[in-house]
Amino acid sequence: MAFSSAGSDVSYVSEDEEPPGRCLTPGLMEVGTLSGVLPSFDAASGVAFRPPRRTRISGRARAFRKAFFSDVGDSEWNDWRWQIRNRIRTTGQLERILALSDEEREILAQGGGMLPFGITPYYASLIYPLLPEHPLRRSVVPTAHELVRSPGEADDPLGEDGHSPVPGLVHRYPDRVLLLATGFCSTYCRYCTRSRVVGHGQTAGGGARLDAGLNYIRRNPAIRDVLLSGGDPLTLDDERIEWLLARLREIPHVEIVRLGTKVPAVLPQRVTPQLCRMLRRYHPLFMSLHFIHPDECTPETHEACTRLADAGIPLGSQTVLLRGVNDDVEVMKQLVHRLLLMRVRPYYLYQCDPISGSSHFRTSVSKGLEIVQGLRGHTSGYAVPTYVIDAPGGGGKIPLQPDYAVGRDGDFLLLRNYEGKVFRYPDPVS
């Protein structure tokens, strides 16, 4: 039987958590069942579509579904709305699928930390039930470490609230803004920079707040780039996303629209052909995807990214460096290689932000530099992300690189390559 959020278990979710966007068009076909719905050629965009095919379900997901959702068929499992409705949100639900550790039990017994708890059944199928240190498990299952606030940590470490001229909009850089499309995520990452606001109903996906944000963008012609983030904007329904994109495209000075999302990793069923068909009407459109570990690169995720890339959307990955998750050169190399196979360019490698209760996730900066050095020259340049620290207090992204310029010898610059060899490059001081 499918999980239900009702019952006697103590819920680890805020009562006012924002629900996913309401479906305004009842009867949409589920993922993959497209026959008779989409034409093979779209006259408006001049784009031919692939023949319809069913979404794949990996063997691991099938085994998980058989064990815990035995009465659920392919069409339900592949329905992103079903995945959201049946998220794992309570201690009792979690105990059914995982052997909880003492650290996990402790925080669940205390009602949790600042961030709500929720995992899609699909993403739960990727977690090893008997390994508390499994990387994906560490990233989404809370532990008592979240209750420990270390020096330098803050609820809003990037100073976003201080750069927010209207609610739900951050204007830190001169020519671009971040607009929070929603405060809802299908799965909550325990290291989330916006754990102070997501999942608490403070940034609802519509109404006066979004109108105020759009009006601010209209009044500021210097803004040429808008990032829709959240929460996760792809948890809104197609109609709501299109409403936002259409309003932004009506603003003459907005050149670029980006969407920041983890949906392909945690809810790949959401990336339907209908969604992609709609998105491609609003180019130039870019997507920043969030991947942290090679275990997230499944057949389902590969298909989701393929659909987005085939819709002409450039895809880049923003990976957070996390202790015990991906702070290893070989793990990171596997991740970036698999991302490229999915046509996703590794873009940023973020140092984990010092949010409250995050010390167990943060590595040293030297570890990040070590990983970049272990990638540069040892794999293709397309596979090497830019390592950045988002400066506390709102200073913006600061890129860091290993020190490849090691000194001078008169009119020659001394450079160290990926093998540690030193080369002389003519660079006259005059």
C-alpha cells in the first residue's frame, strides 16, 4: 500500500508547508503515454518531436516499488504528482524503508531541525537501507548534527534577506536577480542554503508576491538575467511555470531566463514531453541542475536530461561539496563524467554554505582545491567545474583555483602543470 501522511506518526513537516501547484488541466497524460496527444511536428516552433515512448524504470526502482508500493503500477509510479503526494514525510514511513541510526532517531524524536523532511519514493529507492553513511541518505535524511550550531554559521549566511527589495526576490548583482518561484521542494536537501524559508509556506508559488517581483523587474531596466529558483520551480504545474515565463518574456530588457532545479535528480518523472514542449517556446532558456553524487545519474535521470537537452535547453550542474558524500577525487570524477554523458556540463562546485547546523557537511577549502587539481588535466576540460565560495554576507561567488603560477625567473613566468612539472613562459616584466 502507498504511504500516507496521515496517521499517528509524528510528522516532521511544517503544517503550513506549501503544496505543489494545482493542476489546471485535468486529465494530462502520464509520462511517456503520449500517443494522440503530441503532434510529430509543432508548427509554432518548427520542431519535430521524437516518436512517443514509455519512460524507463530502473531495476532498483522496480525492486523498491515491489517491496513498499506493491499495488502501484507503472503509470502511477511515473506520474510526478503521485510521487509528490506519496512522499516519505514521517518517522513511521521512514522506518519502513530504512534501519534508522541513533542520530537519525534523535532528531526525528525532537521534531526535526529548521528544514522540513520529505523524500520522493523514487529518490528513496536509490538509498541503501542498512548504510547510515550512504551518500544520498546523508543528503536527505536528518541527523542530530543539524541541531549543533557552530561558530560562523547563520540562518541566512549569504545575506539574501538584506538584498531583497521585495519579498521573494534577491538583487545582489547589478544585471541579474533571483526570483523565488515557490518555497516547495519534492525532496529537501539537508544542507539547503534557504532552509530558513523553504517548506514553511513563506514563499507561495503565486499571487501578490510574484506580481511584486515581476513589477520590480519591470521597473529596473538594468536587469537582463532572471533566475527562477525556490524551492524548486519545476514542482509547479506547467500552466504556472508558463505564466511566469510569459510574464518575463513580456519585459523587453529581460534577455536570459534560467531555472534552478533538482527535479531531474529527485523527481525525473516531472520532466514530461509536455513540459519540454512548453519550455522551448521561451528561449533563450537555461537550466542549472543540482547533482551531488554519481548514484543520482540513473536511467530515469538520463532520460529526463535528454528530454531537456533535446528541447534546446543548455544544462549545467551546480554541485555542492559535501563531506562524506562527494569529497573524493574519484567520486567527483565519476559524477562529472556521468553528467557529461547526460549532456549536462559541470558548471559550479560550491563550497558548502555555513548555514546553521551544517558543520558536519562542510569540508576544508583545501579539500575543494585538491579535488579541482585532481580533475584538471586528468579529464577533459568540459568536466572540470569552477570551484567557488559564495561569500558570507552577500559578497557573491568568488572562484578559487589551485596555484598554478608558482613564481618568476626574470622575464619568465613559472607555471606548474597537472603533473607537477614546472614550465617557463615568456612574460617580460616591462
